[in-house]
Amino acid sequence: MKQFKILEKKDFPQFIKRLSKKHKVVAPVSRGNKSYAFTQVDSSDQIAMKYIPTILPPKKYFMPQRETLAQYNKSKKTFQTVLEFEELVIFGVHTCDLAGIQCLNIVFSDTPKDINYIARKNRILIIGLECNDYCDEYASCKVMDSHHPNGGYDLFFTELKESFIVHVNTLEGEGIIELTGLFKEATSNHLKEREGVIAAKKKIFKDEVDVHYKDLKPMFDKSAGSKVWEDLEKRCLSCGNCTNVCPTCYCFDIIDEINLDLDTGYRIRQWDSCQNEDFAKVAGGESFREERGQRQRHRYMRKFSYPVERYARHFCTGCGRCSRTCMAKINLKETINALAKENR
Amino acid sequence: MSKPRVAFFDFACCEGCQLQVANFGEALLDVLKLIDVVEFREVMSEKSNEKYDIAIVEGSITTNHDIERIKKIRNTAKVLIAYGSCATIGGVNGMKNNFPLEKIKKYVYNKDANYFDTIATKAVHQVVKVDYFVHGCPIYQPEFIEVLKSALRGLPYKVPDYSVCVECKLNENECMYDKGITCLGPITRAGCNSWCINNGNICYGCRGMVTNPAKNAQMDVLDKYKIPLDWIKNKINMYNKAGEQAPEEK
Ligand code: SF4
Ligand code: SF4
């Protein structure tokens, strides 16, 4: 039987207060006009409970934009690996971002295991938050099946009228329940209300594109010579925004830096993007994907084809960030629909 | 091993980049452990007497005399580092190239115009070979230090060839375009850690453009955000004009 608890809305401020006394808590915070960012909080007033996907997804806590992997000393001929991590609670993760974290978990647990990633992940507690309605018109979470929770959290909050009904998924999640001491057992009425919310969601969330989930991969696999990529070639600026904000993009560059003593230094990894001019450049200056259209095609194939082959999972969560952020207004839903139209 | 002798020189500029170096704070002490500064007009009165290994040059080339002088510096220095937009891309001095030379000369010097020797603004590498570039107006201190470390080790320094947007996104700033403000981030090369935008300002394009700025796509964006082309052109002109020759007098 699933374990559900209840947190009265009036107790929510206390919950954040007690939680943030014991843990570093990050949650969605408003960053101006329709922009949000996961930021450290210590009070519920700071949290945007109704938010659209944050500028950067929570992946920034699992694989930070810049992270030290090792340090070296030339004269002593030493090279030591470095693990950087911190205890953290992420509050308010939407279901699409839970799916994004699951994708990263799969990749970084594949051989060879990424110890730095895993060390971080093991110290992060995740509190999910159900969306009872669409964020905006960019989302395509229904077709990607990430509009409802599929695990990947310690606690999961669903908003009811007077309270939150909270699914306890792990021992660590139970720890939070005990620590804050504000939760009570869910009654059958609460469970019924929750079912009502889920039923209402079924009516709101409909496939956002003209292609069924299972037909996405075959469609992309046939798309190599498509005119759609030529169109994107003309429109894309190669700013890399779409990949940097994507919860499932994980490409990075490794750089050795040296301190001012010119003897000691460190090795870092830093996010990279397949959209950047230099990404596929090799020694001699040759680039495998010189054209922007090729780079865009690559980005889409890395969501809808290659990972399906390797991990049996689509690497798009339908969060809509790539479309929301694109200045050239290149839109994932439109790209999929354009390919579907060609296929007919 | 004796420390390399380093001389700082300036041409047409505001000397603000020198100030940035003088203001390094604690890092300056570490820098001084590595190099022997033998000439630096803004902080010392000693001269190098033309004995130096590394020349660090600020400012753009705007007179025939400048050309002679920079050639001499190039001949003496084993390594030449151009720093600051004026030196690396011509910078604000390039705005001069928007006008016919004679006309701008008269405008500035009036009846004394004939006493002044002036040429169209040039970045340093348009006159002599430059080994390292530190772009920016002013320079971004951490990048200057990176370049210096590369130069001292004889390694190349790679200026990023992607746009400021990349760093701006990593810093999780709200996009200026979403606020309804035009910004040159999408076409300007990164390396400054989106310094201006982090502090609430727009990108003015002071680092010069990426090698492949996707002109057509840019026009599309302007169209979509209903930004008049002139606005962007004027913004670009502020720093990026030295690549072009001054128009002929009509
Ligand atoms: S955000 Fe848009 S313009 Fe920028 S690289 Fe991605 S698709 Fe191209
Ligand atoms: S491809 Fe776009 S919609 Fe899909 S997960 Fe990445 S950012 Fe979200």
C-alpha cells in the first residue's frame, strides 16, 4: 500500500522553516518576468509554488556548470581526484524534471560510472510537486509521459484544497516527515480528493503533437535528409541556449587549469553544447557538424532516437525549456509536427 | 630562471584596462612573483629602455606615428599581447571609421586640423602580428590572468568562439530579450563570464563577434522581437567598426 501523509497548507511555512534549519533547501524562486530559478530558501514566502520550468533545470545540482574533478602538483608529480558534493534538499521539482534527473542517473551510472555525479546524487533529497495544470503552451509533457510522477523522488506533494497530500517514497523521505513533525495520516477523504485531482488532469493533458509516443523514434530515424533541418539551418543562431537549459543534456568539456604559481593546478569539467561552433571540431580544425542544421538534427536525435536505442528511454521530458528559451523561436512541438507532416 | 621582463604600452585608449590590471588586488602580488614589470606608465616612472620579453599593448593604432611605434615594439618583444577592445578589435575608436577621415579631422581639430596626422582606426593585429588577445572593454581580470599564464608557459590561449548567451545561461540570468531589451549577447564571443548581464546591464559587443554570427537568423530574431535593424547596427558600430575602412568623402 502506498504511504500518504497530509500537510495542512497553514503548516507549510513551518515546514519550510523547520526543514531549512536542518538542511540546505533550494526551491523555485521568481527571477523577474516569468523566469524562475532554483535558489536557496529559508522561508516559504520566497518560494514560487506556481512556476513554469526554471531557467536551468535541477541538473545544475547534479552536474554543476563548473566542477573540479582533480588537482595536481607538477614538481611533486602528484595527481589527486577531487569529489565535490553537499547535502541538499530540492523542494518543488515538477514531474518533467524528475524524469530529467532519472535520465541523467541512467547515463552517469552506465559504465564507466561517474563517481563525481553519484557522490552528489546520493546526498540530494528530492521533494516533487505535482502540476495540476499546464505550465504554458511550450510544454509537451503528456506525449513524453512525464506529466505524472514515475518515481525518482523522496517525497511527492500534490496540492489539494486545504492541504498537500504527500507520497512518502523512501526512508530519507520519511526522515523529513519525522524531522519536521507536521504531518498527519491521510484519510480516505484525502485519498478521494487526490483521485479527483488526477482525474481532472487526465482531462487537461492531451498529446501535444501529431505523433504518438511510440512513433517518435521511427519518424526521427527516417528524418536524416529532411527539409526540416534545412529550415533550422537558416534560423538557428547556435547560441547553445536550448541544450544548456535541457534537463537531459549532459555534454561537458574537460579543462586543465593552472594556478598562478605555474606549478599546481586543477582539472575541471564545464558544460558544453553540441550547438557550439567548436563542439565537433577535432585536431586539424575539421568539424564533423559544421552546419547549424546538422547540429540541430543531432540535438533532436539525442532526444528521440539514440537514447531510445541505448537505454530504451526518450531523453525529452517535454518540459518545453528549449522552445521557451530560443530567441529564434525554434519550437520542439513545431519541429515534430513539421516532420510528421512530411511523413504523411 | 630569471623572470620575464614585461612592459605595458598604450596607444589610443582611455587607459582603463591598465587600471584594471593595477586593480587586480591580491592576485597582483602573485602575478608580480612571476614577471618583472619594467614599464607601466600608469603605475611607475621607470622605463624599459627597450629591453623586454613580453609587450602588453592597450589602445588602437590611429596615426602613422603609432604604426612606427608598434612595429618597433613588435621587433623588440618576443611575445605581444593585445588587451582591451581598442587594441583587439579597434573598440570605440573605430567609430571614427563611420566618417570620411578629413571630415572627422575637421570636426575634432577645426582650423588646426592640418597639424594632426590621423589614419583610419586599426586594431593592433591589423598592423603587426599579435600572439595573444584579451578582449573586452574593459578587460575581464580573470581572463587576463588566464592569458598571462598561457603566455608564460608558451601555450596558446583559445578565445571562446561561442556567444555570450552560453555563459549567460550558465549563470542563469533572465534573458534581456524576455525583458524586451536588445542585447548583443547572441553575436558576441564569450570569455567575460557574461559580466555585464550578471550585473543587470546588456551586452554591448565589446569582445567582438563570433566567427560565424548567422546573419540571416539574426535578422529573423530582430523581426520577431520587432527590433529596428538600426538599433542593432548602432550598437554593433560602437565597438566593431575598425574592421572596415572609413567611407570616401562625398
Ligand atoms: S536556442 Fe535556438 S538559436 Fe540557440 S542554439 Fe538552440 S535552436 Fe539554435
Ligand atoms: S528537448 Fe526541450 S522539451 Fe525536451 S527535455 Fe530538453 S529542453 Fe525539455
